[in-house]
Amino acid sequence: MSVTLLTFGCRLNAHESDAMEHLARQGQAQDGDTIIVNTCTVTAEAERQARQTIRRAHRENPTARIIVTGCASERAAEAWAALPGVSRVIPNTEKTHPSTWGLPEEAGRTPPPSRYIRALLQVQQGCDNDCTFCVIPAGRGQSTSMSPEEIIPKARALTEAGHCEIVLTGVDIASWQQEGMGLGQLCRHLLDAVPEIARLRLSSIDPMILTPHTGDKALWDLIANEPRFMPHLHLSLQAGSDLILKRMKRRHSTTDVAGLITQVRHLRPDTGFGADVIAGFPTETDALFQETHDFLAEQAIPFLHVFPYSERPRTPAARMPAMPKAIRQERAARLRALGQTVRDHFLSRFIGQEKTVLMESPTTGHTPEFAAFTLQQAQPSHRGRLERIRITGLKDGMLMAEIP
């Protein structure tokens, strides 16, 4: 009898897969194997891969019970239930409830063991934004925030389990709000209440939370003054053209983002910036694409997550004049190439420096700025350890390092 998790999509899905695996193993009462597929609906490709995975899992283990959940199945439960071998489709709102897995409510009060060295901690669910390309609100519902009374004990339990770093995650963590507190105040409260947290990192955030002079003041203070708050921000940018941002119904402008980046770099010059970017959005002319390309080059964002636009049924963008798929792919490739050039330039500044890093394997991990590194094979460390390293070079987009 076994439980296997197959996960697609975001960090929140990864976190929820940990919870489901933990609960399913406790609640497993029947004979045979269980395969849980946690789907994503952000792109058509993510859905295709999940369907392909389900069919393959059924072929390879035809007697296994296949359970499907996640944002894709939330939008079309009957279609997913009809796939070969699928015995059950679980709504997103129920997949981490102990009762779903035949357990009492008490089983969900402590966080599940995390398979990740950088432990994921959910603080928020859902999204109230109405971006023209996105179906996530349909799969996740409206924004809700976990209370500090829920979050802090889970953070404490993760540190007691040996995790040095916690990554706050959710669908739109920038919208977190409880009792007049915002995300920055939650981070401050967490670091004060659980001093054992050595490193606190944010997952993807809406740039509007850090617009200069009007954004989250407590978050700005952490960036400026808190060494345990990691100098790494991944922005939900999507485009570097104001007209395309408007057609996406994003709330920020390129001026907002440029001001944010400038101010953060003034406070912490080596901050590692990442960004989600969509290439080939409907109506994106050559000139508008060039605006995005030039903006990313000017802002020198080193960690780009680029993907070609994917139509999502029943969204406003799906009714806009579409760009040919070949153009979307070509533009995505150009942005990825730019990202590699900017990344290597960013990483080269660290050569010769010493850093305290979190080992995610005996030889690899990430710096506080989220730069990937590898140790010389003759000098292995230990997974989960905070290690002092010296950076000696750069190879294939990864820092080379040694233990001094």
C-alpha cells in the first residue's frame, strides 16, 4: 500500500501536496496504491501534461486508485473524472481538510513534514484581482488570509523540525491582511515571535505592495534593516509595456516597477530580482514586445520566468486578437536569452565574496539572493546546514564555490 503525489504548478500546490501526502498516509485504510495528481491550470501545457501523466499512471499501475485535485480539475471536474483510472476528484477547498482523508480535525493542526529544505508556509489563499488572462480566481476563489494565530505555531513547528528557512506562500500573498496588519507586519511578527527562523523569504508578490513611498511600510523596513529577511523578490510583472499591462488589467505600471527596483537596490544593492513574464500576449505588436524586452534589459532583472501566452477558456484575453504561436515561442526564447545574459552579469559580481548559504544537497543550494551554487565535489557539506562558502567562479549559469 503506497501513496504517490504528482504535482504540477506553483509553490502553493507543492505545499498542499505535502499536506495531502501527510494526511493520506495517515488516513489510508484500504488495500492497494493511491496516486494523487495535483493539477495546474495556468497554461494549456500544464493541463496537457497532467492529463498525460494520469493516463501513463493508469497504464503503469492499472489497479491504483487515482485521485485528482487542483485548479485544472476545479474548473472541469467531470472531464477529469472521466479520465482512465480516476476514482475521485477533490475540490481545492477540501483537499487539505483532514475529514477528506477520513481523519479528525486535530490531524491538520500541525504542518506536514516538508520535503523541501526551504520549508513552504501558506499564509493566504485565493485572489481578488481580475487579470484578463488568468483563471486562477475560478480555481482558488476569493482572497482569504490565515490568521497569525494559525501561522505562528506552524512556523515554530517547522523550525523545530530543523528548517532554517521559511518561504511564505499563497496565491496572492501581497493581499494578506488581518486585523489591520499587512504582509510586512506579519513578517515582522513572525520573526519576533519565532526567533529560531534564520531566514525568511517571500514567494511571488504583486509589485503594488512595494510601490515607492506608498507601499507596505513595514515591508520596506524589513528590506532596509532585517538581515534575516532574504534579499530576493520575485515580482508578478507579466509585461514591460504599459499598454499591454493595461490590456492585462494589471494594477502596476512600468514606472511603478522601475521605482520599486531602484529603491530596493538603494537599500540592498545585491537584491536578486525575479519576474514572471508572458511573451506574445494578444495584440502585442513587434513594437510593444520591444518595449518589454528593453524594460527588462534596463532593469537588469536576473531571474526571469518566461512563458509564451496560453489562451485560457472563458477569459477576456482569449477573445482578443491572438498572436501566432510561433511568434509567442520566438519572443519567449528571446526574453529567456536576455535573462541568461543579465543573470550571468548579476552572478559575476559575487565572485570572490563569502556568503552564508543554505545547503539544499551536500553540494548545492542558493545564496540569500537566490543565486544557485555548487560546491567542489571534494568538499561536500550536509543538506539543511547553513554553511559559509567562498564563491570562486561561474559556470553554465551557476556559481562555483568552496568552503573556506
